[in-house]
Amino acid sequence: MTTWHTLNPAPGIQRRVGRLILVATAVVVVLVLRLWHLQVLEGNRYLAMAQHNRLRLRPVDAPRGILFDRYGQILVDNRPSFDVYVVPEDVTDPGGTAERLGQLLGMPVEQVAEKLVAGRSRRFTPLLLKAGVPEQTMIALEERKLDLPGVSLRVHPVRSYPAGSLAAHLLGYVSEVNRAQLAREEFRDFAPGEPFGQAGVERRFDAFIRGIDGGEQIEVDALGRLTRLVERMEPQSGFNLILTIDRRLQDAAERAFASKSGAVVAMDPRTGEILAWVSNPAYDPGLFTQRISREDWGILAGDPRHPLQNRPLQGQYPPGSIFKLIVAAAALESGAITPSTLLDCPATFALGNFTFDNWKREGRGVMDLHRAIAESCNTYFYQVALKTGIEPIVEMAREFGLGEGLGLGLGDEGRGLVPTPGWKQQVIGEPWYPGNTVITAIGQGMVLATPLQVVTMVSAIANGGTLYKPWVVKRVESWQGEEVEEYGPEILRRVRVSPETLRVIRDGMWAVVNDGQGTGQRARIPWIEVAGKTATSQVVRKQAGQEKRGLKDHGWFVAYAPAHSPEVAVVVIAEHAGFGSAAAAPVARAILEAAFPLVTVDVPRGQRPPAPPLRPPVAALPRPEPVIAD
Amino acid sequence: MPLDRRLIQNFEWRLILTAFLLAGLGILSIYTATATASLPLKQHLYLRQATWFVVGATLLVVAVTINYRTTGRFAYLFYGLAIFSLLLVPLFGRVGLGAQRWIKLGFLAFQPSEVAKVALVLCLARYFEDRKERVTAPRTMVGAALLTLVPALLVVRQPDLGTALLLLAVGVSLMLLVGVRLRVLVPVGVGLLALAPIVWTFLKAYQKRRLLVFLNPNLDPLGAGYHVAQSKIAVGSGELLGKGFMAASQSQLNFLPENHTDFIFAVLAEQWGFLGSLAVLALFYFLIIRGLEISMEAKDLFGSLMAFGITTMIGLQALLNIGMVLGVMPVVGIPLPLLSYGGSSMVMTLTAIGLLVNVRMRRFMY
């Protein structure tokens, strides 16, 4: 320590470091004195406090944010759930308590007794006896509190679904974090038993919705019984979400589609907002709010109709004749045909040794593209596809977002499939035959698309060629209504296709619904012009012994309205329901009728009708107070 | 490089031994704190910490072997990498209302803010060394302030106010050490405070709420008051000799949250009593004093500043953390170096101690 002065390079450093040594020493002395004070002088007192540690922390769950539709209608809410706990140590008469509790809770007495015995190893820890008891039971328990020492009630908010299974797949469900999740790094802040959004919007926006749990510092006596509430930190309820969903359309869709299996999606083609989302069969998200019972889970997971599958997002179906719109666009853009090119529409079309049918048994004569779309003539499109070649068709399909994930962000997204010669060689190990092009032209063979992809594609046709990313959450706000996050439309790409091509296709889609020969006349609405396209996708025949339901074709209908300035686009796929025109078109029609209700007003002669009533702005609606458990 | 006899003579065994002793006590305490945890994942934390100790010790050897002047040549590179990894946090970290502090690298996650602490010290030492002749010039100081502010702001955004303040404290103490006048430092500080309201208006409501909770932990619903009350009971009930190994009822029975991270000292104090706590405090005190002496004895400005910065960083964390556990300082989330659970902190602290030893053993080499 004697050589510093000659060695150190900067003047004054020793002096300043020396000063810091003094400061550090002083701090350490203070800490030592503090330790002496805590551990030696006051040690006795603290030891006594520790021996019957009286302060305990009891978490108070924060209510999750409420999910609203775009006009402020509540879709998902909270309700209080009453849970019955028992502290085994405090039960003075286990036999009698088990009997009384069993009676009140409707549980076998042996089961209660068993639980009491099992809880003996952790005598002071409250043991959950039954979650979610009805309110009457809670009142009865309160009344008999004196006969039931050690039994306590806790109230905490759980999800409630005033609209039942409405849009269940989109909204998702909430249940306790599971063990597998708890083992992962991103769940490090979660405690066992904490609720977590497990699917859909509830999962994606969980961090916003969950809120911040509060806590109660309680003082307990030596037996662990509550003696005093020392302090309470109120939980902060989670942020509310305003979705793009339109409850009127959603209701109409659910009602019209109730008895069918499949998917319905409605989208605003001007922005990509999802207006309605149905996946049938649905499930009851309320089953998950308490711990889901093993039987219920078994029924859901084992159902051959896959109620848990989110069909609009994950269901991949051959798009059938809807794909003809892509073929038409590719053919026009590549110059293979013009809108006035005339081709025959025979009953069958032979290519080499193979014969491809039209869907009607008779030929329909010579026609142009307009009529071919309206009547959905297969043989016409076989010829067009061969003239165009597979590459331009594939390219056009990709332009419209087929074969790729669209980035909705609510779980695994089906990518669909746009087969190419290269893909076929690689995966199946066979070269591409002209027959493959022919079958692809009518959306069969290997082509696959999800309902979400189809409605996004048709929205781009309807809006003049802009492919929007689908989205469902408009706004995140605190329960006081402060904005937390606001979302807007996002353009995936401008589709490289000329306005003229799109006009021809839209005219064809108009004729599908409004022409006397059109295949989708069942979707016609007298007071609003609808454009659409039917499709029927063949289901690959399953082996014998399979149930019969698996043999019928899927019916598609995709539509938008008003035809000349589209505001709503709809896709409907009814699984195993036969022709799209019969099974799916009426559903689409019901949704569009709900979107554009016929308002009848008496208008005196010579006057203009009054403007339709404005929908109330979201902000003007009263906000419900958050549910706070006590 | 021929192995000089003086390298061995000046080898700082005691410092390394101190660090290893503290790390060992830490692993033991983590074992006690988590042995009763309900999750099996948590029960194995001490094994993970031991693994991190081995990694850190290896890096310590590396840091001792390479001449610190050579290490210094890469100071800006380290700094740049640290800033880069801090920038990656919002991209790869967990998205949510909680803090994002980790980056995933394959199967392991690391905390760039820990790397930033050491990188900042290296970078500032190098920066001042390069400007030896005009070290107290206002321009030099502005540069140093910027070098400190960039990582501090990135860390605040995570948000991790404790670490950000620590980075600022280390930067400011290095500036004071090279002799900055208070009349230069004060206007800079005032200017920064004036910026705060402007930054505030850019924040969204929930971000403000987050910051408020960090500035005033009593807004935290779990209540910092609860933490401190429980921590004092745990420490105090240890009395003179402690309750003995694995007999820490307070810290083991979940009364004390965060017992294996920020409040690890309470676990230790409850088990080993006043004497045990005193021993830990003495080890840290020795580490601080030795570090500062090394800084005084260093041959060159870079070595001196680096040793000083490292010592300040470790010492400040240790004293602040213990002060917090004993209820004499406010609760800010700062871990106890070498003892608290945390891989990045363990590895970086051991590496830093390697650099410290390096400065000491080469003090006669130039």
C-alpha cells in the first residue's frame, strides 16, 4: 500500500477512492448496527412474532376485462363464484362437520370426510372443498357458520357468458394455468391455479385482460383464524376489449347456422374487420371457468365432430367452384381469354383417357366468362385452365392470400394448399399432369383453403383489389374508458390484378345471385343487391363402415353486399350438407339481411325519407362497474 | 506470454476465495428457500444456480488469463453488443404487462441488463483512458453521460428501475472519480430532470401506471410494506446464533415472497443468525475494500477506473440489497450479487471479479 503515489496515473484518484472507502465503511457499520438491533436486541420479539406468524397475505383476484362487440354490447362478462374452503386444523368435530357439509353441498359424506383426512398433512392450509356453489348454498352455509368451525367462503370473479357459446372459438375460454405451462419460462410470474386465457382472444390478449391481482394482509390467531383485516390492496381489473364483432350479424349467423356443422365468417371488405365468426359444433366456454370435469373434457375431446376445432381458422377444405374466380382472374390477366371469349360448356370433357364431368348432366351450350361464372360451368373452366396453364393460376391464388397464413394471431392458422408442379413432384413424387390442372380449375384435387382465407380473398375482389389482414380487436381500454391500445386496418398487399378484370369477375358474381340461370339465387334479397359464388366441394370417399355423414359433399357460399359498394362479405361452409346453393346460400342471406335490415317508414308523398337512425357511438354507452370480489 | 513470477506473487487468491464462498452460501440458501416450494421446477433452482456458478467460474478464469489491456481493446465492442441485446429484449422477450428482461437463446434465457452493467464499466474506463488529457472537460463528460444514459433508458423501458438507477450511479461515480466538477454535473442532472415531463406525455396510460408502481412500490398490490415486515421478522427471529440449517420457518413457509431472489439475505440471516449475517457482511466488506485498493494501486488509468467501476457496481448492489432486507432502505428490485438466484448476474459478477484480479496481478507489468 506504499507504492500508490509513484504508480497511479491520474491525480486525485487515491484521495477520492480513499474517501469512498470511508463511506463504504460507514454504511457497513450502519448495517451491522441494524443487524444487532434486529437480531440481538429485538430478536426475542421477532422470534415470538415468527412463532405465531400473524400476518398473512391472501390474494384477491382481479376481475378480467370485459369483451364488448363493436357497438358496446357485452359478449363476455364476469360473475362472482363462491368457493367453500375448510382449514382441517380448525375442524373440532370432523364426523359431524363432514355430515353437515355433505348435506349442504350435495356431496357424499364419505367424500368430505376423506378430504378432511387427506388435508391433515397440511393442517393450516385452507383446503378447497367445492368451487362454484350456488348462491342459496352460500347463504345456508353462512347461517350455519357456528356449527361449522373451520369452514370459510371465498368469493372471486370468474368468467360468465351471457351469450352462451356465441363466437366461442373466436373469443376463447379461460381456465387455470396447467402444469405444463407453469414449467415454461414465460409463465414465471404465474402462480398455480391462476386463471389464464387458453384460446382465441382471451389468450392472445391475456396480458391486457388479466388485470393485476390485489391482496389482503390479514392477521390470524395461533389457530390460523382470521382476526383482523390489516390492509387491503384493491385489485385492478383488466383492460376491456372492444371487438370488431357485430352482435346483430353474429346472432343472425348463429341462428341461421344452428343445426349445421361448419363455419361462417363475415368481414368488412373495406378494412378486414371480422364481423361474425361461427364454428359449429360449438362448445360451452363456461365449462372451463371452474376446473373442467374429466367427463366433460372427455366428451369434448372425443366428439368425432371436433367441437374444439376452430373451423374458420383451422378447417381446410377444397374451395370448389370459388376457385374459379382465381382461374378467371389468372386467365384474363395472362391474356388467355378475354371477357368475350366464347367457349362451349358440354356435359363432359375428355382429356386423354380421362373424362371430366360438368356438375349438370346436360351441356349448356356456348357461353362467355360472365355466364360461365353465373352458371358455374366446370367444362368451360377446364378449357380456360388448360389455355392459361397452372403457373399463372398458382401465382394469382397466392396474390389473393391462398396457401399462406394471414396472421390473425388467434392460434394455429391453417395455411391451406395451392399445389404446384414442384410441390407435387416433391411430396407425391409424381410429375404434374394436365389432368391436375383441369381438376385444380374447379378447386378440387389438392387445393385447400380455410374459410377465413376465402372470405379475405373475396373481400379483396369486392373492394377493388386490396388484401386486408383480418383482425378482431379494435380497441383496448381501461375500465374508466382510457385508451390503452387502438388498432386499425392493415394491408397485406395490393393484389396485382387490373380493375377491369375485377369488374368482370364482380359482374359474374352479381349474376350468380341475380341472373335467372345463376346458381346462387337463394341468396337474393329484394331490397339490396347481393353478389356471390356457390361451390360444392367433394369429400373424398371414406372407407366402408364409416358413418354416412362423411359421404355427402360440403356446400359453400361466399357473398358480399351491396354489390356496387360492398360493406359486408360473408363465407359459409356447411359440412356434408350437399350443394352450396341449397345448404349455404340461405345462411349467407340471413346474415346479409341482418346487416342491412329493411326499415319501413311512412314517407309523405314528395318528401325524402328520413336518414336511418345512427347507431350509438361506443363511448356514449354506460360502462359497467367492474365486479370486485370481497 | 512468458509467465512472470510477479504475476503469481500478486495473484489475488483471497478475493477469488471470498467470491466463491459467497456463491456457495448463495446456493445453499437457495436450496433452503426453495426446498418446500410447491412446484418441482422451483425445487431444482439451486442446481441451476450451481451450474451457473461453474459457468461463471470458467469465465472468471478466462478473464484472469487475458491481459486486461487486451480486454480493454474490445470495450466498445462489448458495449455495442450489450446495447444490441438490450434492443432485442422487446422483440424476443415475453410480451405482456409484466417486465421484459430476458432474451431466449435456445434453451437458456439471459438478462442483457446484467451484461450491460459490466459492459458500461469497461466502456467508460476505456473512454476516459482515451481522453486522459482532457478527462474533466465538459465535452468529455457529456459523452460519458450519453454512454451511461443509453443503456439506462433501455433498461428503464423494460421496466427495471433498480438496474437503471444502478447504471446511472456507476456512471456518475466514475465521472466523480476522474474529477468532474459538481458545477458540470449538476446542470446536466437538472437538464435531464427537465426532460422527464416530456417523456411522460409520450407514455400510454398503462405504461405510466407501470412506472408509478416502480417509483412508489406501495402501489404494488402485493405491498412492499408486507415484504419488509416479513423480512424483518425473518431476520430478527434468527437471533444471535440462528435457527440452524433448514430450520428457517419464516423464509421457508412462503411468508416471504421472492425469498430466493431479492430477499435471499433474509433466508441466510434467519438460519445463521447475527454471526452468520456478520460473516456475509464481512465478506462483502472485504471485497469492496480490496477492490478499491486494487483501483488505487493500478498501474494505468484504464485499470484503475475498471477496478473502481466493478467494485462500485458489486458493492452498491450488496449494500443496497442488504439495507432493503433490513428495512433501512426503500424496496427497489436489486439482487444480492453472488447470492441471489439468477444466472446472468452470477456469471457476470464472477467475470467482473476475474477482471479485478487481473488488474491487481498486473500492477507491476508496465
